[in-house]
Amino acid sequence: MSLEARIADLETRLAFQDDTIQSLNDELVQQQRVLERLQIQVMALSRRQEELQGQFGIDQDDVPPPHY
């Protein structure tokens, strides 16, 4: 294999690797955004649950065990 062919092959591989890395990075950014939204939703639900427990006067000691 000639030197020029080897260099062309390496450049081709590098281009595909750059494209793959960019695609993976884009996917990671999108997943991070989803994760952040889910964390915000979980915190909001947790606060809402605490508000409802306080509103109805439910104390942790008054909650029936899970098997009931």
C-alpha cells in the first residue's frame, strides 16, 4: 500500500470518527436535558406530596404499613 493511500485511509477514518464523536456528543447533550427535566419534575412531585401530607395532617407515624 502506498503512502498516499495509507494517508487517505487514515483521513477517511478520522472523518468518520469525528462524525461519530459529534453524534454521540449530540445524543449525550439531549439525554442530559431530559435528565434535568425529569429531576425538576421529581422535585416538584416531592414538594407537592409534602404539601398534601401537611394539608391533610398525615404524619409518617399515622401512615399504614405498605402491606395494608
